Amino acid sequence: MATPYVTDESGKYIAATQRPDGSWRKQRKVKEGYVPQEEVPVYENKYVKFFKSKPSLPPGLSETDASTGKTQQPSKPDADTTLSKTAKRNMKRKEKRKQEKGEREQVEDARQDLERVNISETPVQKNLTSAHKNGSASSDNPAAERAKKIKNLRKKLRQVEELQQKIDSGEIKEPSKEQLEKLSRRKALEEEIEDLELDL
């Protein structure tokens, strides 16, 4: 309640007021610029002013939501704005790896298609390459078995030739019984290889 002021020629006065018990307060003369004690604003330092100026609701919550008791889900911010530099770099690396993996798979598929469709190879060469890839020739394919047998015979023939060279050079002065048997099988190995090559 504002204080009632009365102004006349002699000055400014606070008008007489009645107390709750029915008695009257006297009229009081006041100087120019006087503010009654109850009307003087309470002093507030800068911290109090700051906290009073802050909103009472958390950021993003409107007064209508607060009154209804509903909480509004904050909208998802852009992924790029919330991630750190390292996280962004890692995401780029992952995407690059995925792309490279896809490219590698395409190249691998193309290579496999080319292997299947290679026209320049003869059927024997195809069998040899497939037997080489699988690690062993299949029992269903006789050409592959022959190719494998030729390979083994050539290996034995090479060993015989190396043994003969060692004997001729003088590395081995007295060959053992097994070494002599190996040398005697040389002619048979050569004939067997020729026969198998003719069958192919």
C-alpha cells in the first residue's frame, strides 16, 4: 500500500492514518525527495540480482510443459556438431574402410569370374590349376591325377640327376646301395613320364 501524500503551500505531508486499534497517527511533514522506510527498495548485490534474473526452469522447458508435468524431449542435435575432432576423424576412417572393403570384394568377384571364363587354357591346364589351388587332385578327375603323377616323377628324376652330378663331381666317392638303385631307375622314370605325357 502506497503512502498517501498531501501537498499544500507549506510543503509535503504524510496524511494522518488510522491504526488497527482505532487511534490516529499524526500528520507528518516530509522534506523533498523523502522516501518512507517501507518503500525503500532492499539492497541487492550483483550475485543476488544475477540469480534472480536466471530462469527458474531448466533450459528447453517451457512454462506450459512445467505446469502440465510433461517433459519435452530435446531435439537431437546434428551428429557433426556434437562430435569431437577425433570422433569425426574415426568416423571418416570407418567409412573409408567400408568403401575399400566393398571395392576389394568387387575386384575379387571379377577375378574369380575371369578364372572361370579363361578361354586360353586347355582342359588339362585348367585341371592342373584347379588341382594346385585345392591342394590335391580330386579322385573323380583322371587328368588331374595324371598331372600330379607327372609332377612327382619329374621330382624323382631331378633327384636322380642331382645324385649323378654329385657322383661325377667326386662329392660322393662310394655311393650306397640305395643310391645305386635310385640311379638305375632313371631310364624307367623317363619312360613313364613320356607315356603319361602322351596320354594327356
